Amino acid sequence: MKWPNLKHLHYLVVLHEVQHFNKAAQLCCVSQSTLSTAIQNLEEQFSCQLLERDHKTFVFTPFGLELVERSKKLLNDATELVDFAHSAGNWQAGSLKLGVIPTIAPFIFEGILSVVNTNFAELQLKLQEDTTENLLRQLNDGILDLLILALPMETPGCKQLVIGHDPFHLVAHEDLIDSLPEPMDMSALPKDSVFLLQREHCMTGHAVSACRLKHSEQVSSLAASSLHTLVELANSKLGYTFMPELAINHHILNSSQLVSMPAEDNAYREIGLVWRSGTTRVRLFRMLAELLSALMPIPTLKK
């Protein structure tokens, strides 16, 4: 059996990403004719058409699309094998590309760096902040190795490990505290008085679910782009918001006149690590999980 050329599969994946032969060739540091020949070689080897060509345009065939997805996994495994070899089999060495969502990253990056520097002297850590959707796509494409996300969240083809609970707190200006109902009842708050993040931030979905805000007329149509914007909105006495304890513990309410209190029913979000199911670095990730759990408001793992 003749094995497919990994470089040719890489060319195919890049072509699918950019949908342009010349751009793909530039990204792969080869000529356009070299890339075209590589695609043709794959078609001949598999005896199946990968692209439907029409003059200067093309579309991937169903088989071509399936081969792209399978090639991503194969290339990810090959990359891990090379990294493993370069580190001489030392699972605590090499490069680790870690992605974190914006509602967690600012409050944990310093702690992550401290944990890695203290416990993994030979590990080269690269951090990235982005939305859940973008991070999951980069994880599946092999661009990132590991994610820290707010859960629950559907992550097909990946494993999850919860490292902590992050309670939600209702936040209000000190002048509005006395007007809040006791015991707390979200339905008793004024219409359009609760500010949340924009929908691309998964914390909104978690807050809506955990704090019983689904289909609630209390939620304002004005959505914020960051936790710091939520602080400003609440501090202006325009209404209320929810803030994770992780952010409060890192002094996000400083320089404001806001007061926090536990959300109704002690609602919380889970924080966990997410990695590809086929990775060979599970030992490293589980050790990291135990160490990072100590950074959580309520740790769920022990060292």
C-alpha cells in the first residue's frame, strides 16, 4: 500500500481554508503549479475526484470535504508525534498552545503562567484569547492544543474535564441595593433592567440558564462586549448585571460603587479544560487540570 504524502494533505487542507490556489500556495511556500500537482496526485492515488473545476473556479466534492476533515486529524497526530520526538519523549516539555475565553482569560493568565513556570520549566506556553466558537474551531484544526472554557458546552470530538465552579453574583449600584427584593426574585426586577454580554460570549447563555432569565423581559436589549462594559453600565445606575466570582476576586469592581451578592439559588458556571479526543498529551493535560483547579473560586480537583 502506498501511503499518502503528508505535505500533499497539508496543501489540501490549506486550500480548503483559503479557497484560492495562489493564496494557498503562498501559505505553503510552494509554487501554484506544485500545489496543483499535489492535489492531482492525491486524486490519482485515491482514484476519486477532490475538486470540481470550472475554468478559474472550483468546489470541493463530498469526498474532498471528507478527506479534508480526516487529513486534519492525521496532520494533528503527526504534529504531536514530531513535538514528542523533539522533546525526546519528555511529556512535560515542548510547546503548548492554550486558548482561553475573554470572560476567564484576564483573571487567570497570570496564574497560568505561574503554574507553568513553577511546574513545567521545559514547556513553552503560548496563550490566546478568543470566543468559544473560534477557539473550538482552532482546536479541531490543530492550531491550538488545549482550551479553558466555561461549561456546559457541546464540544464534539473533544474531551472535557471540569476544574472548578465559578458562582454568579448579582451586581448593582449601592444606591439600588435597598430596592432589590428579599429573597431575591429575578421576575420582580424592572423590565429591561438586566444587562448581559453579547450572544457570542458563552457566559450569557450560562447566566441566562443558571439565573432563570430565559425569555425574561427583565433582560435589556443593550448587550455589552466585555465584563468591564457591564461594570460601567451597572455603575451608571441604569440597571443590574451578573458577574462571575472569578472576576470579582480579581477586583473588577474596584473604582466603582457596585455591590455584589450571590445570585438566586447560588447559580454558577463550570470552568473546564477541553482537548481533542485523539491527543497523546492527556497525562500533561490532567496534571495541568489539577494545578489550575486551585485557581478557581471553588476547585473541583485536588493535586
